[in-house]
Amino acid sequence: MFARLALALSCCALLALAGPARAQEDIVIVLDNSGSMRRNDPNDLAPVAVERFVARRGDDARVALLVFDETARLVTPLGHPDEARFAEALDAHVSYRGRLTNLPAAIERAVYHLRTGGREGARPAIVFLTDGRVDSGDPDRDEELEDWLAEGLAESAADAGIRLYGIAFTEDADFRIIESVTRRTSGSYERVLRAEDLEAAFERLDAARQDVAAAPEADVAAPQVPASQVPASQEAASRVAAPEVEAPAASTPTDEGEETGEAPVWALAAALGLLAFAVVVFVVVRLRRRSASADPAGPTRPKAPAPVMPKAYLMDTTGASGAVRHDLGELTVIGRKPSERDVVSVVIDHDTVSRRHASVRFRGGTFWLIDHQTRNGTFVNGERVRDERPLVPGDVIAIDKHQLVFDVEDWTSDEDATRYGEDDERTRLSFDSPSFTPSGVR
């Protein structure tokens, strides 16, 4: 395996000497235009950061601008990154006077624009900035929109190869949703508390985008003039042009390398050295494999047996799900209602419960409770779950006022964990009251 990897790296190094063409990029910038931005960005530093982000794009890039509040509006479609055009569009359409924050509508519009207007072979990306949570004016609809953004839209973007890069501006921004969306699309996000730091956040996202680009693209030095003024021939080169000197003969190398497109001597030496290293590694690995096959009685490492999932269940102590006991499988989803995409095993049909609120998964011999980044949260023994948490028998899972008690049959532990369902006065369930409250739970 290592030998093949080394050979592949050698081939990549040799191909890189030929100077591949710079990868094209199609970018949609999505900017929050809600009224809260006026309070958080009184000096309009976000539009300035966007202008400078656009200025760093090369001639091969195509950039679009989309602003959103209660609606999403594509004010500048994909086109050449002209600074004057973007400055005019920002001045005309960014007023910070919107009433609401409909980020899902903006992301859906951006994904659609890249799918229908993007160039084949270009690297599509969405760079968005928001300072608040999803707010459509209807709290019930907000939860549906959050689920749609974190699951449906993120999956749709990932399927199309679109990476999302986000800036969660101020503490009011829902960074958990932003982190989830960017992670699902192999992008990244930044948390910014002050408007003065927005430009640096855009620069960091730019660097993160370059990390996933081709190696020659990352080697290009930062231009000293606006990218729109760089000639196409210079853009295709993989280095900064040297100061003007008298043109050498076609076969004569210069101090910076050969202007005829031939690789510099140091690069050839590095590639040949890497190739020699790969050959040595390949020979060593082959010899070790022969030695191992010649000694079949040699020691082998036995595979660890997969952990057996014990019989576990959730006891509904408030009667909200319509059943007292819910047996757990490898994955059990707790939510408000099932859908065509999600099978919800424990249904709690209340407005305070999200459509896909939480889940219990058996992994590595342990049952884990996972909160799906819900607004109302999921609690275990009164403590809010951040992402995920291991469960032990007797743990009380609370979603708003609804409670589920986790238990495992034939549980073996060094501690005397509480066991619900045993014939014991402390742990016996009391079915006399309509809430099914176990007398052993406080």
C-alpha cells in the first residue's frame, strides 16, 4: 500500500513539472441583509470584506452575489469578478433593512444557480455570512427550514460537488447549523464576533478553499494588482514573473527557470529523488511480503470480535409517545413525526420536539445519545447534550417536559447502576398515575 502511494506521489510530482492549467472556480457569495446586521456592522465592513474577497479572484473565476433577508435575491449572476460591478451591486442592494433571516432560501437559490449556471469542470463553492438564526416569522416553520438546510440542502450541495464555507457573525448566529452544513459539504466555517475581523475571516476561508485545490494553484503568489488586470498568459503561469531582462535564447535557462516551459533543475532533481525513494520502498515491501509468505507459521494478530449489542430499551415515563417501552436497535431515532427520508422509531408528536430531534446509536459496545443540533435541546440527567453522550442504565433523557429512561437487560458494570423494571421497590414503575412516572426517578 505504502509503495503504491509513493509511486503515485512520484507520478504526480512529474506531472506537476508540466505546469497544469489553473483550476477554474465558480463562487456564489451569500450576504445577510437583515436589520440586525445594521446593529452589528454599523460601518458596513462586511461589504468591504466582500469587495476585497472578489478582488483576489483571478481572471478564470466567475463570481455571483446573492443577498437575503425574508427572501433571497440574486443581484449579480455568475460573471467576471469585476470590482466596480460588485461595488455598485453592494451599494444598491445591501441596506441592512430586512426584517427576517431566511438563510435556507438563500442557500437553495445559490445551489440552484451553480447547478444551472456553473461551468463544467469548474470548482463550485458558496461563501455565506449571517449574524442570526433561521427566522421566517413562524417558529414551527423555522424548525422545518433548519432541518431542510442541515440535511436536504447540504446533501444536495454535496451531491453536486458544491462546497459551503460560512461565517457565523456574532454570538447570535446559529454556528451549530453552520458547522453542520459546511462539514457535510467538506467545507469550513469561521466564528467572528467583531465586524473588524470579517476581512480576516474571508481570507482564512480563502486559504481553506485553496487547500483543496490543485498544488500548483496554491503555489501562486498573491498578486500585487487587482486580479482583473492580470493578463491571461500570466495567470496560466505557476509562478510570479521575474523582473524584465533581455530575452534569452530558446535553449538558455534563466535564473528563475526556463521561460520556454521546461522544468527548473531543482524540480527535476526532486522528482527523480522521489521516484528513487518510491522504487526502494516498493522493493522493501515486496521482500517483506515474500518473507511473510515463506513463514506461514509466523504470529498473526487475531481480529477482535465485534461487540454484541445487548437488549436495551427506553421507558416512556410521561406517556408522550403512546407506548411504555421502546426496544433499541443499532439506530433509534426520536422525533416529532416520520417522513419519507427518516424512520422515526420513538414518535413524540409535540411542537417542542423537532422532526428528527435525537437518536440513540450502538457503537463500539456503547449506546450513544446524539442530539441533532435542535433548538430546544436534549438533556440527560438535567445536563444538555452537546453533539453526543454515552448512556448508562438509569439515565433520564429529557426533551422539553417529556422523559425517557434508558435501561439495559443483563447489564454488567463495576458500579451498582440503577436498573428500571426489576422487582424492587426503588425501581418499580408505578402505573397508577397517568404520567407513568417511575418512583425511583427524581
